[in-house]
Amino acid sequence: MSLSSLTALSPLDGRYASKLSTLRPIMSEFGYMHRRVQVEITWFIALSDAGFAEFSPLSEGARSYLHGLVNNFSEADAQAIKDIEKTTNHDVKAVEYWIKSKFEARPELLKAAEFVHFACTSEDINNTSHALQIRAGRDQVILPGLDRVVLKLREMAHQYAAVPMLSRTHGQTASPTTVGKELANVVVRLQGAMDRIANVKLLAKMNGAVGNYNAHLSAWPDFDWESFSKNVVEKHEPQGLGLTFQPYSIQIEPHDYMAELFDGIARANTILIDLSRDIWGYVSVGYFKQRLKAGEIGSSTMPHKVNPIDFENAEGNLGLANALLRHLSEKLPISRWQRDLTDSTVLRNIGVATGYAALAYTSLMTGLNKLELNEERLAEDLDNAWEVLAEPIQTVMRRYGVQGAYEKLKEVTRGKTVRAEDLHQLINSLEIPQADKERLLAMTPASYIGKATELAQRV
């Protein structure tokens, strides 16, 4: 059976493949190979500029050619590396051999071929490549996906800033809010989560087999290899990799930054699970309608149904993403002694974890763009919840020292169907200033929204 969207084991490469075209070149094995080539070439060129008599600075033509290997890296190049790996049974060595094969008919590069992968352990290449992949995935897919959700929610928060809505705490009627304010809450939470994701420093090491520059110093004992490695890691591309230098490691970079980043993405996803469930509930009670899509079917037997499938899809995929992200953050910082390989196969699933997150963000945006507010239903709910005005009435009573204010309102409202006239009768009997009495009489559940409108407009 041939591999296709129908036969793929993962729905990310099957049913949902078209929605992940931006992530695939970054987080696939192709993307991993591409970054390995970038790291090897960057290290090689930097060595030529280190001042070693045995490796003179490369000509501009050679540099341009080498950068071209990175910039023009293709699927055919990746396949050529895979073909070499069939013989080497070692993926990093296959990259090294492929680069050296590109030096044929170029005497300047062929002469310096042994400086490809010089003094490096495989992890010097792998950890830097993963950091480059993660940076691209974060900056080009994850943060933009979250940002689109935030922009949409902010737009809705402003649009519905003054539309009153009955709150429910513990599932019971509670002090009213506005639709916009509830969405503004999510905007602020997501912005905080995005800031934490964006501020994680992506670390990388290039210090040899166990982190001590052993091989480096055996060749040039008096050279400052630590400073050299730091420059390669931290200088802007293409002179360096544009990452943050990790000075202490075993054979592998400790992966603590990855745990921090994946935990940050998972926290953002948890906020979106909360949002998805709330919107699902609001659709269920009729606060939101969903725009119809021609030809779409909600049920194989119930023709009337318009299901909130996009929010259900988002919730499910966010849960899958978080299961993987949390495993990554718990497992990756742990390595037996100076190195074991349990991280290697796990790291290959970063794209799967971020893929489910990216898919969820797309589903969520589709769902949000279908929503239409049902203000009649919102108003109906408020008009049937006069009991929520027990709070302002008893608070004003307490201001003026009316004894047993809370208890009196409890007697009138708790567990009962409360009508406007019941509350007005109580208000008229109170010994409080007339101005406050008139203000309470004028109040309705729809007008009792505090600063909700202002707060919604402020995000």
C-alpha cells in the first residue's frame, strides 16, 4: 500500500495535511536535515575565519556557494542524504558526507573537507538544529496562530463590549456581565501566555562529546574554543545561528528551555480549551448562532442540526497537543549520566505536538468566524433573572446600616422565582435616601453590568 493522505497513520499527514503546509517544511525530517546542513556550513565557514594556518579564510565565491547549499536546499537534497544514510546508518554522518560530496570539482573546498564537522559530536549539530526548528515553528506558526485568535477575540470584545449577558457561577444565575468583557478576559490571559512563549531564550551548545571541548583542545590547545563556539551560536545569521549560548552541558543540551517553551504553549492551549468549552456552551443555550455553510450536514439523521464542530475539533486537538507537549517537557530534561538516546526519538515528535496545536488554532478561528450573536436570547435570559439584583439592593442597604440586609434579600429571593414587582416592593419599603431608592428602582438585570463595558473596550 502506497503512502498517501488516505493511508497516512497520522491525521496530520492525512485528513488535515492541507491545513499544516506552513509547519511541514519546518518540523518535518526535511526541515531537520535542512537545519543540520545550515549548522554544519555555519561552523565550517566560521572555522575558516578562526585564524588557523591549516584553514585559510574562504573566498567570497566559496562562501556564496556554501550559503547556496543552505538557501536552496531541496527535497532532492534531503533524499540524497537519506540515501547515504542507508549505508552509514547514521543520520548526522550522512549530512557530513553529503556536504563533502558537494565539494567535488571545487579544489578550495575539497582541500578543507576534513573541517566539515570538525571536533563536533552529533549533538552539537542536532541540538542547534532543533533550536532552529523550534524558533521557526514558534515564530512562524505558533505565535501567529495565537495572534490571529487574539485579534479576533479583541475585535469581538470591542464589538460586544456593551451587550449585557447573564453570568453563571456554579451553573447558577449570577451578577450580569457583557459578552465583550468575557471575551476580553480571554484576550488578556492569552496575551500573557504569548509573552511567556515569545520570551523563552532558545539555547544551543557546541562543546563536544561531554561538554568540555576535549577534542577541540586536542587540536589547538591554546585557542579560546568557548568564545568561538559562543560566537557561532549567537551571531546573527548567516555568520552565526542567532540563538543563545548554553555554556554548561553534558553531551546534550539540557533541554530545560524546551520544557519551559512547551509548558508555555500548553498553558496557552489550556486557555483555549476553556474558551472552546465556554463558546460551545453559549452556542448550546442559544447566545450564539452559527452561520450556515452550503451543503454541510450536522447529523446523518437529524436534518435540523448545526453542530459546534469547530470548537469540538479545537478542544480535541488542543488536548492531544498538550498530552504530547507535557510529555516532552517532563521527559526531555532527563538524561542518564552524560547521555542516553531516549530524547532522540521523542524530539522527532515536536512537529506532531505543534501540529495538533496549529490545527486547533485553525479550527478555533473557523468557529469564531461563524458566530453570530443572538441578542434576543441574551435579553430573554436576563429578563428572567431579576434575582441577580438582590446583590446591589442588599449592598446599598448595608451602606446605610440597614440591619439584616443580606438576610432580608435572601428571604425574598433564594430558591424562588423573583419578579420585578417583588424587588420594587422591597425597595419602596426601605429607609434609604430617595435618590438611591430611585436608582435601584430604575435598575434592571441588563443594566447591572458594572464596569464591564469599559473593561472590554480597554483590551
